[in-house]
Amino acid sequence: MSKKFSIAKSDEIYARAQKVVPAGSQTFSKGVTQFVEGVAPKYLHRGKGANVWDVDGNQFLDYVMACHPIILGYADDDVNRAVVEQLELGSTFSLMNELEVEVTEKIIETVPCAEAVRFGKNGADATSVGVRIARAVTGREHIAYCGYHGWHDWYIANTDLNSGVPEFNKQLAHSFNYNDLDSLESIFKAHPGEVAIVIMEPLTVLEPKDNFLAEVKKMAHHYGALLMFDEIITGFRFAIGGAQELTGVTPDLTSLAKAVSNGIPLSAICGKKDYLFALEQTFFSFTYGGDCIGLAAANACIPKIQREDVPGHLWKVGEKLKDGFNTLAEEIGVADFFQCVGYPCRTVITFDGQDRYNDLEMKSYIQQELLYDGILWAAYHALSWAHKDEDIERTLKAYERALTGFKKIVDKGLDLRSQIDGIPVRPVFRKVADFNSYTRKGKKV
């Protein structure tokens, strides 16, 4: 049975935050707008394995996993041990540290395009320096992009959160649609000899059609641009060597973060030597670029991902979850409203209100009901090595209860908003390039 729980301490902390923290959160996707406000906890206190505990002591099975970086599980013993040992030695130094070379060599061994590597702390560091490298190498300024690539000016200019971003950025960055070569070629034709780079998330919830990724690479090179895969999410998750290993398409540059160090801040830009060594002529340098804590974590995390075949585990439990959800949706009679899509290692729940219900209210209702069953969820499954078969079985039982509840709302003709016990989820972006859209039953979702 589901149960309601107290979030009194969360609310007390948030009342303090609203006075001193702009937007109330350090990360939009972790803030109150992305969870049913008044129902969901606002602050987590600790995590272990696939579970987290909030500041009020409530325990949840987590499918958000800090927005994907926790690939092994919270507080993984091997990663923690490596970090603690490095802390005893020192976290950052006045000169370089051998870990910079050791982790570089591990990435070169595992990522197909990697011949050289430089490190950052956030994914946006790596994507943005990749753009800078391409501009330095080609002498061009325009960018063609597909996907989400972080908070820097060149990308965020075309969203509705672009206050403070110089206007010229809008003129230099151009979005194209996944599985749509014509939309990419139109950018090259509109800006002949001006596009420096094609940067894209190689795999999202879509499978590339008609050899799409290979054709993108061919087109980019034909028009004199570099190809960069943003593997912030796919790296080490979809396969040891990321999407490029899985698809057999090797880009010129790749950005990595998240799973590379199991949530300890670290990112990397890697690629062909001829391009990476452009960083000897353009500036990419900061105090924590060689911070040893993230490097120590990666030095333990990458071998464990290989040793335990973590991607293989994610595909196995993910397939069980995906197939189980879709079977339930069919059996309960709500498959027209909900579908689990994407690669098993990282699936997404889609919502189709059938012109009857608001999609965000549908998401909010399911999220609420899962919370009442002790599951933290944001419409995707960021699986980890710590998620076991019994967790999947528990989750499917919770989905069964939530979907059955939704079916009753449909059958009784109830107002969905009235069944949500707090403020529904709100969008982060209201205007953003159409990068991850896809068609389900003829309708874009």
C-alpha cells in the first residue's frame, strides 16, 4: 500500500533557500519545478546503492540517480576508497599529478575516438571546449547542433533562459533534427564555408535510421566541419566505449562526464590528436582542471565498469523494466497514454494526453503515485549497477498501481488536476530547439 510522508524539514530548508538562492536550486532539473511541489521531498541527505534518504528520513528507490552520473550506485565502496586515499595525499597541487596521465590512458583504451584527452569539471566545460577546438582548427564560427549541450552562451542563446547572453550567439548556432539529414544540410547550405562543427547527442530515445550517424559524419566532413559526439550521458553507459562503440561510428571529438567518475565531478574532451593539440594554441586552463579527487574516482570507476560489465547489466535490467512497463500499460488499457521508449540502459516514459489530459499533469500524477510507493522518478530510468532484479519487480508493482489509478480517472471522467496533491511539474525550458522530438503514432512527443 502507498502512504503519504512528511517533508516538513525539506520545506523548512527550502524556505531559507528562497531568501538567498536564486531560482531556489543549484540545478534546474533538481529543483522544485521538476517534482510535484508539496508532495516530493526537496532535499536529500544521503544515498547508498540505488536508494536515497531525504532530510526527513524518508527512503526512496532512485531512478534519477543525480541526473545520470551514479552508474555504479551511491557511495560505491571502490570509488569511495580511492577518493579517501587520495584525500589523505592531497586534493590538488602546485604541479601536475600522475593521475592526469593514468586516467587519460584509461580513456584512450576505452573510447574509440580518443587519442588525446583534457579534463574539466562539468559536461558543459567539455562540450564548449570542443566547440572552441573546432573553431580553432577550421577557422570558422558557426555551429550545427542536435541535443542538449549545457549552459554556455553558444547553446543557451536559443532558449528562453537566455537573458545576459549576447545576441550574436543566436546567429552562430543552428539546430537540426535527429534522423533528418535534410535539416542538417540546410544549415551547411545557408552558411557555406562557415560551419566549424556538428555537435550532437548520438543516441537519445531514438534509434538512428538509414545509417544516420554515418551519414552525418560523411556530410560534416564533406562540408569541412568536424563531428563531435556529446557522450555526457551515453559514455560508459550504452557501452564501455559509449555510443560510438555501440554504433561503430567514430567522431572527431567526444565530450564525457557523468558516468566516468560515478558522480564525483569530472569531465573530459577527447578525440584525435591533430584536433586536441589545438589546445596548445587556444586557452583552456583553470585551477581545478587537474583536481585529483575526480581523477581518483575515475581511476577506480572505469576499471569497475569494465570488470563488472556494467553496461551489460544496465541493458539486462533495463529490458526487464521496459518490457514490463509496456506489458502493464497494454493489460491495464492505458497504452495509448503511456509508453516506455528508448534503449534499455536508459529509457523514458512518454505521455500522450489524447487531447484529454495535460502531459505534465500526467507526469505529475505518475510521479506522485510512485513517490507514495517510495520511488523517486522524473519520467526516465537512469539505471545503475546497484539496481537489481528485485528493484525492477518492486518498481513494476508500483507502476501497476499508478497506471491502474490513472485508468480509473479515465473511466470515471475525473479531472486529473484534482487528483494531484500538490503543484504539478513545470517545464525548465518553454522555448528550445526541437532536438529530441520524435513521432509516436503520428504525434510528436
